[in-house]
Amino acid sequence: MSDEQMKRVALVTGAASGIGRETAMLFAEEGIAIVVADMNEDGVAATVGDIRSRGGEALPFLVDVSDGTQIAALFGAIADEYGRLDYAFNNAGIEGQVGVPIEHADEDAWDKVIAINLKGVWLCMKHELEMMRQGGGGCIVNTASVAGLVGGTFGGAYYASKHAVVGLSKAAAVEYGASNIRVNAVCPGVIKTEMADRLLDGQSDREQAVTALHPIGRLGTPAEIAQMVVWLCSDKSSFVTGQAIAVDGGYVAQ
């Protein structure tokens, strides 16, 4: 990123762990002030503490992204503290019911996945787009998944939510391109995070089977996704918008 970007502001949701944490840390290394947003109080404190210990600037905020009132408060705090928003990584998400056939899916579980994975992204984008438009532009990256590009048996609500995130990202890119706002979605394969740990459940045979889905022969790391997100928010990707970019070790190439 250029010198003129050194004091800009980025919001990262789901920043208490995994991909969100790594991305917040990487943004901070670029001299960006980070708004660290998540429901996990201990995780938020840890991410903020690590950023500050390395000389970075971080604002903690506890938020349920599916709650419009809490989201409004989050962006009110960003406006009060910084008066601007340059980058946003809408990363908060849950897996919901894993491996449950669609006909047996629980309605409440479905609603929760859609509320966090899709509605949460939309609620954040409503405020992000307004702030960025008023500020002359910005970049938004939404976390989708390879499950937003293909189907499978992981869980119908998860696939539906991630496909919808891809569609929402494309729609926003078209609608706000003339406002100097770029919007993309990053689509990770299976990444070594707490979510993956729950999926694999400590079973070596399951891990081997999931790893085999990736032609590169291993699972991804949060840092590898963070690198893509920060690149998508940099001037190096200035002609990239409306894309759903797989960072997946070849998962969807098969």
C-alpha cells in the first residue's frame, strides 16, 4: 500500500480468531487502523492486544453482525473515532448444521446461518457503502467460500448463504463501481481454523479425506487468505471488482 494510505481505517468482522484475526494483523502491519469486531470478548481483546503490542492501532467492538441495532452502533463508533472507513472485510460466519440432509434441516438453525452469514454481510455493507461513498471510495471484501461456488453435502444453509454472498458482492460491485468502491468475495477452501477443527473433529481419516479434496495436497492457512484480502484492498488490484476469487488449493478446479 502507498504511503498516503498509512493512516487509513479498516473494519474486520470475525476478527477474534482464524482468518479474521490474521487479516486484522496483516492490515495493521501496513499501518492501517483496525476496527476489531466480533462476539468473542476474549478473542477481540487478544487480537487488539497483539496489534497494539506491535505498535499498531486497534479499536475493539463486540457485535452480533445479525443485529441491525448493534451494527448501527458499530458504525457510529467508527464514525466517532475515525470519521472514515477505507477498507472492510466482512468475515464473520458460522457453519451451522454439518452434514444434515436438507429435508431434515432445522428451521432455527437455517435462520441462524442465513442471519449471520448473509444478513450480517448485508447489514455491514449498508453502512460501509454509505461511509465509503461519502468518503470518495473504498474497498470491501466479503468472505464467501468454495461452498459459494459449488454444491456439496456440508450443509444446505451454508452453501445457500455463501452463494448469496457471492451474488450480493457482484451486485454491489456493479452498483457502486462509479462511486470508486470495489467489492469482491474471497472463497477459501478448507482452512486450518476452529471451524475446520469442528468439522474434522480430531478424526485423522476425516482430515485425510478433506485434504484429498485439495489437489495441492494440504489444507490452507488463515495467513494465505489474509494475503488475498489485503491484496484485494490494495492499489495492486485497482481493476479488480465483482469477483469471487477461490483461494482453495485447486478445490474448484476439478
